[in-house]
Amino acid sequence: MEKKARSSIYKTIPAMAIVPLMLFGILVLSICSVRFNKVMHEKVEDELKNIASSVAATYDTVFPGEYRYETSDNIAFYYKGDEEITGNFTIIDSQKEATGAEISIFYKDVRMITTIKDSEGQRLIGSGVSTVVCKDVLEQKTPGFYDSVEIGNNTYCAYYMPLLTENGGCIGMIAVAKPAEVIKDLVFKAIAPIIAVTVIAMLVAGIISFRYAKNLAVAIGNLQQALSNVAKGELSKEPHYTVMGRNDEISDMGRSVVAMQKSLHVLIERDALTELYNRRCANQRLKKIMKKAETTGTRFCVGLGDIDFFKKVNDTYGHEMGDKVLIAVSKAMKASMTGSGFVARWGGEEFLVVFDETEYDAGMAKLKIMLENIRALRIPDERFEMPIQVTMTFGIVAGGGEDDMDHLLRAADERLYQGKSEGRNRIIGE
């Protein structure tokens, strides 16, 4: 039965490797297609915008003055300054020849001058635009880019730029367009090599998968075990050498597991801002110390401290400076720890200090040194000449294996609040 199961694994592993790879390839192609399509549209929009600006600048240079519209005997005339431009296609034809873009100049929503021609070679004079373009460009007086505009019998990508008068009105538009098929061709040409590379990679991966199926099965099994260890909270066990000893994606995954273990250690145990132990981890470490004290009879001290007037620091200097104060105080407290024990951020501006294997008098002496180091801090602020100084208030109690953790923490907290009520910047002990 075992041999049959192993044989089944060797057959299924290549398929399991190829199918996700195919799905990944499809996903990559889809993302690339969408991304390339977006990039190409942005590129075309910028190009059309520049052409429209160039056309407008050319007309302003050649024909100074505002655009005007007049009618006589039911015949429409479009003017730029004192010159009639209705039948003058010289500028837009030369721009089309230089850029390959179709150019139109509108009065309101009517195409007055254009390079676009129908199947019989007639310019599409008098044709209009969609209500969406009218609303966006003419009414809102804002430029607009549209990737699917029907002009004649063709679909274009078009950029519309409003023509504004001196009094702020909108008399018409300049439209610059290119066939939508151009973008599709560019996207296809860009994505074709990726398709070829993806197919080749899938074939190579399939061959390698069949050849190394046995080693892959073992490595995946050990990798699964490593991930299972992480799920169980066993963060000290590294993946098996059959995972870490490979030189492929499996070993990368193994190193990712190791990195994940380290990251989880930090996330689970450390406060993100101060890098001290967090409250959850502090509880666990204190329980271990109390368990050891119960077994060995050793003593320890527990202190709770609070930064004095920390709210005033935040209100006066801002929360960013408040974070700097928390970091500086945390570093000073951590540097002041001697021997066994730890410092943890208990919550907000409150900290837990535990001196392991320490009698009360020694713990009090160590805590006094810590408080002096905090008093000596000078935390600079670029906005003020004088650096910020802070003090702390602590409550400390002695503990042993016979004590209850909640009782110790409550007692330390009561002494802390006693110190705050008596003026702060002090240590209250037993």
C-alpha cells in the first residue's frame, strides 16, 4: 500500500507543478495584457494631447484672435480672428502627415474642419460627437480622452480639447484621433514574446518535474512539515536539509519559511514602534519566571512605569514627537537592564519591568538607575531649540513562586498610581 501511494505521488506531482504553472502563466498574461493595454492607452493619450496642443498653438500663431462662428444665407463660416478657416485644411493636413493622427476642429458639437474622410474620400464635415463628449468637454470645459469613439464607420481613440473664449465660454473643440486597432496591435506585439517564453517555461518545468519527481516529493513533504511547525507555533525548527539544500524555488520557499518564522517572532513578541516585548509576550515571559521561581525558590521584582505627562507631549509637540519619546525611553530602559529580566511595552506610554533572580533591594536600586537614565535623556526637536526632557513614575513589588501574577501586577499598578498622585517622577515600592 505504501509503495502504491508513493507511486501515485510521483505521478501527480508533475501535474500539480504544471497546472499551477499554467494558471500562473494565464494570470501573468492577463495582468500583462491589462497593464500593457493601460500603458498604451496612456501613451496614446499623451501623444494625442500633445498633438492637440500643437494644433491649437499653430492656429493661435497663424491666425491670432478668438474663434468665431457666423452664418450667412444658411451657410456656416468659422473664423479665427479675422481669417475664415472653414475650408482651410492646410494646417491640419500637415499635422496629420507629420503625426499620422486624424484632426478635427468643432464649432460646439459640429465638425467644421477635419482630416477624416469617408469611403468616397469626402471629409466628414458637419458630423457630430456623442452626448458623453458634449457633456464632458463642452459643458464641463475639460479635456477628455476616449478609447472607443465611433467616427464614420471606424473606431478611434480620441482626445478632445475645449476651445475657450476670453470670457470663459466654450465655443468648440479640437479633436485628435488614432484608430483603436493601433493600440491592439501594439499590445499584441508586446505580449507575444511573453506568451512564447511562458509556453517554453511550462514545457521545461514539466520535463524537470518528471525527472526530479522523487526529490521534489520528499522536499515538498518536508516543506509541508516546516509549515505545519509554523502553524503550531514551533518557530525555532528550521526546514529539513532536503528543502534548504536545494537550489531552486523549493529552497527559496524554505528560506521564506525561515524568514516568516523570524517575522512571526517579531510580530508575536515585539511592539512595532519600540521593538520591546509586547504585552502578550511579557505575560508569557513573566509566567515562565514565576514558574522557575516556584521550582527554584528564587525571587524577582515586577515594576510598572508610566511616562509623566505624556499626553501633554503629544498635545504640545505632536504624535510624531510622542513616538520619538516612546522610542528614546524604550532604548534607555532596555540599555539600563542588567542581569536577567526584560522590559516590555505594557500599553500606550506604560511599561513593564521585570528583574529576574533579583531581591527587592537590588531591584529597587536597578530601577533607580533606570529612572536616572530616563531623566538624563535629551530628545531633540528640530522645531525647538530646547530638547525635550521626560520623567517617569514607577511602582515596584517583590515576587516569588508563591505569588499570583495578577496580584503582583495589580500591586505594582497601585503603587504606580500612588506615585502619580504624590507628584510623579518617582518610584513607589513596598
